[in-house]
Amino acid sequence: MKTALADKKGWLWIAGLLIVLIGVGYLTKSDQPKPYPPYTLDSPAPDGIKGFYTYLKDTSADVAEWRSSPEKLSSRKNSKDELLVMTQPPYIEESQVEEAYLDYIKNGHTVLMLMSNPDGMLGIKTELMPLDPETVVKDHQEQDHEAVINSMVRLRAEQDDEVLLSDDDGVIGLKRSVGEGTLIAINAPNWMTNEEILEHDHLPLVLDIFAEAGAGESQILFDTSSGRTATGGRLIDVFPDWIVALSILALVWTVFWLLYQGKRFGRVVTPREATVRFSDERIRALGAWYLRGQQYPDAVAIQADFLKFLLQERWGFHTDIHGMTLLTCW
């Protein structure tokens, strides 16, 4: 009994120590910024686009986020034109996904794709150029703008394409008709990031691109369906840190409370009191001794004499009466 109490006290000390360590670790945790994937809508990091996305939501009443699969784009029933913005999307490897985007454009909508190297994306071709970040960009009105382009490629415009942006190395942005819709490709997604949107002439260039895409007359959808979510984290990141810490403490405390209450998670040991009743093991030992020593005839005779004594005491029979006589008298 003392050993069991000592074990329980030991477990309680361990549980208390763990709780103290977890609490101290939570309180002393360094206040590091939350990591975000690049080009996410709610990312305040330098490579996020929260600033421009918030600006659009404040100035336009019809800005939303598209989280569903690309295959559901073409099946949407919306009488209003839509502008789908893809900011540095992952490379599309499945042909059916690419066909879904193209069908969406052919239905009369516009896709604005900002990608550093869009070669092979939705039919866009590129050509390699030397890296020269700071450059002078000409828009479709032949006006010069200072900008930074972190890309070593330039777009290859086809005969029917409209060149929107260019520099001395080649085409930076183009506009292409696809069915009843429009595809706009820009290989400078860094212009929309929180760090660079207010640098040089990036903001006027971005606003001009959105105006050319018909942002003022269309519903604007930011595509986050290609594996990059708005938060970009794990499921546990949805909950605040204090809820996670309390949940862990509650789990640890519950386990040790169950152990303290006697709940067994391993081999069950049957206590002796559950099987021993009224000295049952002593009777078994005595019976085994009589069998091994051939003493049971004497034991039966003694028991018979004791029974005769009880009959005499209650009904007055003689102790020398035999069994058959007793049954006849009865």
C-alpha cells in the first residue's frame, strides 16, 4: 500500500514539473513574426500582398478570394464579368487544370497572371535575357516608368498580342484574346508585394494593369486554389497560442489524474480480495491434504456422526440408528 502511494506521489511530482516547464516555455517564448508563404493575401511580411489586397477591398466593393478548384470556375453562373488574379502561382502540371483556366477565359472572363517566369503557363512563351533589376519600363502609351524586375526572362509576344509593358530587353506584359475573354501576363509579381509596391513607379504600373484588365467593371477574384492558402499554415495555426498551450496542459493533467484515480492502461492485476471469500483457500488446502493422505473415509464418518448428533438434538433420534431405519421412521 505504501509503495502504491509513493508511486502516485512520484507521478504527481512529474506532472507538476511538466506543467511548470510548459508554462515557463510558453511565457518565455520569443515573439517571432508568424511565417507566411510568399504572395499570400493576408501576409504582412515583405513578400506578401496584404497591402494592395486591403487597398482594393477598401476602394472596390466587389473583391473576393477564390479557394475552390479551377474546374469550378467555368461552371459559375455569373452575369457580371470577372477578373481572376493569379500572383506567382505554382506551375500547372496537369493539362485538365490548364484547360479549366482556358475554358474560363473563353467564357468571356479575364485572367491576370503575374509570374516571374510564366513559360508554358496558359500558352505563354518566354525568352532568356540578362538580369538587370533596375530598368525603365514603357507602358502602352509610350510613357516611361522606373521599376525593378527580378526576372531573367522576357515574354514572347505573338502577332495578335497587345504589348502593355516593355523595356530595352523585351516584353514585360502582354494582352492576348482567348475566345471571348482576355489573358494578361506580367512577369513582375514583385511590384505587388508589401516591400516594393511603394518603391519607384510600381504602384502606378500595377493600377494601370488592373485598369487595363477592367478591374473597375468586373468582380475581382484572387486565386488561392492552387495549394497556397491565405494563412499558409497548419491546422494548429488556426488557434491562438494560449488555446494550444491550455489544451496541452489539460491533456497532460487528464492523463495523470486518471493514473492517480487508479485507472490502469497496462496489465490488470486481480487483487487477492476479489477471489478469496470466507477462507476459501484454507478449505481447499485441507481437502487436498485429506485426498493425498487417504483420510477422507474418516472425515466422512466424522461428518456422519455430527449429522446424527444434530438429528438427535432436534428430533430425538438415537445416535446409533442406521440410515435406512432413519428413512423408514421419517
